[in-house]
Amino acid sequence: MKNKEIVKFIAETLRNIGVGFVIANVVLFLSTQIKTINSIFLFLLGTYNILFGIYLFVLYVKGGNE
């Protein structure tokens, strides 16, 4: 695999993990099985993963030819 393909794979994986964290946060918060501070942490972790995945994807798109 080329470097660009690896970056694209990591970006897509991080976005999927981030979405999983956010969905887990909502489910656990609605079922009241999680403390508020843990819910906030899980939401921020998911948001960070999504944003970092988007950032890596932008680097992939603007990376040019290799």
C-alpha cells in the first residue's frame, strides 16, 4: 500500500470509531448507565476521532501524486 492509501484507511477508521463512540455515548446516557462526566468524556473522544479522521482525509485529498 502507498502512503496515501494508508492515510485514507486510517482516516476512515478513525471516523468510524468516532461515530461509534458518539452512538455509545447517546445509548449509555439515555439508559442512565453512565455518569455525566464519563458521558462528556466519551462524547469528546468521539468528536475528536471524527475531526481527526476528517483532517487526515483532507490531507489525503490535497496530498497530490506520489
